[in-house]
Amino acid sequence: MTLIDRYLIVLFARVFLVCFLTLSGLLVIAQIFTNLDELIEYGRRRGSLPLALAEYFGPVLLTIFDRTCGLTALLALLFVVAWLYRTNEWTAMLAAGISKARVVRPLLSVCAIAIGVSALSREFWIPQYSDILTQSPQDLQGTERVRPIRPTEDSDYGLLIAGKSIASQSKTIRNPVFVVFGPASRIVTQIQAEAATYREPTDGVPAGYLLTGVGSAKFLSEPSVVVDGVDYLRLPSDTLWLSPDQCFLPSSIEFDMLRGSSAKQFASTGDLVWRAKNQGDYYGDDLQLLIHQRFLQPFLDVTQLLLGLPFVLSSRRRNIVQMTIACFLTYGVFFGFSAILALLCGSSSLLTPTLAIWIPLLVFAPYAYARTRQALVE
């Protein structure tokens, strides 16, 4: 690594940091002032407002970095080249016989590192904060937010789960209705209760829903339904940890599935693949679309970078305002094209998730590569 390479890398890192802090700062400040009362109350509960803000917005900054890494890298590259033009350092390097490709090479290497860090963050760091990232500032007050429930069928245990609403923080269904069509249907076909709370699997007890306020239904006096060692319905007649008005229904439907979302947005790729393999019947094409997008996201970020790079290197567009507008337009066209294909995938059977993700890469990547090579030799 030469002295010029180190100079360019340090300059790029400083500009990248400023661009990221500026973009993320605008988003964070807007959210702070929109939810100022809730955040102040949360800071009072945590004992320190700066600590509360760091605890909540730290993971948010990770998600902003993940989503804007490609655009931020392109803007940083744009400002670095514009600075070299302004100080005539670009002209001096070209006059010394250094090609454009040689000048840009260390900058592209740092861009690749930033995209790689974004991928690592998406897989290892962001999933650790998925709980707080799914909460809004209103959820930080400790009060429950009532949301509509999506009726979901559990074909493994023979259940249809419905209800009036759900409370995400306590993982509770209000006024639940469980339609039973599996092995437990021989003693009951429908169970209504005041509340149903989702319980994670523990030793000897599978994951499922604890129904409270069942009343004095006759089936509560029946023995639990167990077929081939698999629990289908636990009843208080032979289950000591159940109250007389409670019953327990094992289920493979996690509470997140009742929110109406197709997958955990902040889960790792491994978790998403496991869900597609073991719980694919409960998700639509959105889950497969998200998995393909995870694998191709680094290549999509590189394509976005190469689409804007010719505008940065072009000697005919040295005005930084024109270059910025051109870069934003190319980024918007690429993002809009990808979003339209994703929408068509969800609303039509003609477009598979694989095609919806691969088509933007196949269309734009060759063009971006060819234009970049041409700009480097001009």
C-alpha cells in the first residue's frame, strides 16, 4: 500500500463516516422529536436519558447502516473524487501517469469492505437486537399495544388459531378461539377463552398456548390427549401445573406468525432458511423472496455502486450537484425496479421469488460493469 493509497482510504473513511452520520442523524432526530414524550419517560425509567437513547437507537443505527451502505459508499466516493478534482490532485495523478483505475482501486476496496461489514452485521449483530428493533417508542412504556390477529392454521397439531386481537409484548391473544380438527377433536372441536399466552418450549413441555378463563367446560374433566407420545391437548385433570379453568394446546405456530408478517425481518439468514424448511406452509412467497435477497444483497449493493460510478468518473460532470442528482436517480431507478418486481411477486403467480430478485441483477449488473470499465479507460 502506497502513501497515496493510505491518503485516499483515510479521506474516504472520513467522508463515509460524515455521510452516514448525517443521513442516520436526520432519521434519528426526526424519530426523537416525533416521540419525545415516550423517550423521556423511558429515560426516566432507565435512570438516564442518554443511556435510554443509546439502548434504543444503537440497534436502529445498525439497521440504517445495513439498508444504506451501498448508497453511502457511492456518496462518499462521489465526494472524494469531487474533492480531488477541486484540489487538482486528480489532474496531478493522471499527469503523473497514474490511471483512473489505479486511483479508484483502493476506494473500491474500502467500499467492498463496507459492504462486507454490512453483510456481517445483517447476519450476526442485528439478530441479537431483534426484540428491541420490533418495538416502537410507544412500546417502551411497558404498556401493551393491541394489534389485529391473522387467523393461522396449524396443520401439524390440527388447529386453527383466531381471536379478537393480540398483545405483542406479553405474547397474548385476547378472546382467543381455537378450532380443533386434529386428534384432540374427539373430545372438543372449539375452545374459547379469555386469553391465550404463548409459551416457549421447556423441559418436557412443547411450545404452545396456555388458555386461561376457559370456564367450566365439560371437556376439562377429560384426560389429556396424547397420541404416540405427542401432546395435542393438556387438561387440568392430569396436569398439575394447570388451574381448573386452564388448558394447554401445543402448537408449531410461533406468536410472530399471528402478527401477519411473513418472516422475522431482523432474523439471520440461517433462521430464515430453517423457517422455510420447517414452517414453509405457514409463509407465503415473501419468505423465499427475503431469503434470496439476503444471499444476493452484497451483489446488489455492488451493482448500485457501479451504476453511479461512471457519473463520478466522467470528466463532463464535475459539478458535484449534477453528480449527486445523477447518482440518486440511478439508485432510485434500480431500487424502484426491484420494488416493483417484489410487489408483482407477491400479487401474481407469474413471477417467482427467484426471478424477482435475480432479474434486477441480470439486467443492471452487466450494464453497470460495462459502463464502469468504459469510464475507467476514458
